[in-house]
Amino acid sequence: MRRDSRLSVALHVLLHMEDMEGAVTSEAMGRLLKANPVVVRRTLGGLKKTGILASLKGHGGGWTLARPLESVTLEDVYAAVGAPTLFGIGPRDESPGCHVEQTVNAALQASLDEAAALFRLRLRGLSVADLGRRVRVRDARAVKKGARPRK
């Protein structure tokens, strides 16, 4: 099964944008992420609709942060990319006539709902800036070990 990477891509973009000067084009971000600029644009569009990013048209235009990443939670980003389905499992039949299947569906749905609520709670407790701090700690450790700093 193919994984939905929109949340990961959006977070990746935001963390890089925090370190970049000025507006960033979808093409530049696509090269950085090794992704198609159209896919990047689609992801960035959701972030714009929710006020996390802004876009500038014309020469020197591109995407910019619309608000500080300290005020953006991972849940905000998750919602901005469409709150993708977390699990590839679910009921075989949404409206079964069989009582066994109804019981199985109810048990599975309750567990899936609980897991999704915990996921969102954890995302709500982290800002994108928190991730940025974690990146800087990893960078510092890597440099200490002799690795070149990331760009």
C-alpha cells in the first residue's frame, strides 16, 4: 500500500523555509525535496489556505511563512494537508447485515477512533518550531562528530 507523505512533505518544507531568506519558489523547493514542483505547490496551497504560508506573485515571488512556526502546531499542518487517513485498515462492508460483521466493525472503529484521537493530541502538543529545535540539536551533534553542516 502506498503511504501518504503530505504531512511529512509539508513539515519538511516549513522547516527548510524557516532557514531560507525571502520567498521560495515551488521549483526550488521541489529540487531541494527531490519532488515534482506541482506536488509541492499542491501541498503549499493547503498551507496557504489555513494561513500558515503566504504567496507572492511576480518577479522575486514565491512562498513565505505567514506566521511564526512557534504558533503552528503539527496538528495545524495535518489539518492543512487534508487530515489524511491514518490507517489502511477498516471495515470490509460499511453497512453489513451480518451481526458478526457489525460487531467486528464496531470494535475496529472504536480502536481506530481512539488511535486517531491520540495521534491528533500528540500533534497538538508540538509546534513546528519544536521540530526546528530538534533539527538544530541533530545538526550540532553531527558537526561534533565531524560531519559537514547541512545547508
